[in-house]
Amino acid sequence: MAKGSVVLRFLAGALTVFIMFIGGCAKPPTQEIENAEKAVAEAKQKEADLYAKDVFSKAEDALKKAKEYVAVKKYTEAKKEAANAVGFSQQAIAMVEPNKAKMKEEAEKKLKEVEVALDEVKSLATKAIKKKASINREEVQGMIGKWELDLVSIKEQMQAQKVKQAYDQLLLLEDQIKAQKESLSAALLKKPAVRK
């Protein structure tokens, strides 16, 4: 056996042992993933998914990537993404209170606007009924009653600090009232049918 082939076999064996040693040392970042999961769960519990949605989504995405990297044994990348998930979660938590306060302020303003719009709808409905405009009186009255109840519910949500839910419901209510207002205005512009 030639001296060169013995050296090559020795080097190949040593390289194999080294690779197995390095591969055996690389462990999945289990603790980091757990920390990331806890951070994302805490952010969600503190309503970051409602009031800091963009940053919270980044935290969720980073956690998902970390788990995907672990699945393909890319532990360095997984560890980095787990750290990103923790960082984004903390950032989202810090944004919750200021964003919630801002949304509450906007919701209170929107609530006043919706109440004014509802009063306008009531006035238009009264005029339409008096002028015998072509409207479904019971339907309009039913909608007005429903919206008044919705406003009570929205105010209760605001009191309970469910600002996002109240704000979303206000936007929906605003659209419905606006559509009814336009419909009543159009009905008032039409000339009533002449009876023979």
C-alpha cells in the first residue's frame, strides 16, 4: 500500500469524524423557539393583533420561518428568525396602548358623525313619508330602530375598552346610513305618481 493512499484514507476518515462532530453539535434552537412562541402569545393576549397588526404579523411570520428553518435543519437561520419574532412581538406590545388611544379618539369622533347622519336620515324619512315619496316606510323605520340599537351596543363596547370592535362596527354602520340617506334623498327628488 502506498504511503499517499494511507494519508488520504486517514484524512478522509478524519474529515468524516469532523463533519459528524460538527453536525452532532448543531442543535435545534428549542429554547429560542419557545421564547418566540411565548412572546407572540403574549403580544396577542395584549391585543397587538388588533392595535399593532402590521408589526404583530411580522412577529408571526418570523416565528413561522423559524419553525420552517428548524424543519430543514437550518438552525442558525431558525435562531435568527426566533429572535426577530421576539423583537417584533415586543415592538407590537409597545404600540398597543398609543394606537388604541388614537383609535378610541377616532371612534369617538366617528360616533358623533354617525349620530348626526342618523338624525339626517330620520329627518329625510319624515319628509319622504309626508310627501308620500316612493319608500318602504316599515323597512326604513326598522332600519332606523336597528341603527339606534347598534349605537347603544357601540357605546357599550367603547366603555368596555373594545375599541377596535366598536370602530369596525361604526364604519359598517356609517356605510349603511350613508346608503339609506342617498336612497331617501333620491326618493324625495322623484315626483310622486299622480293618482287618477
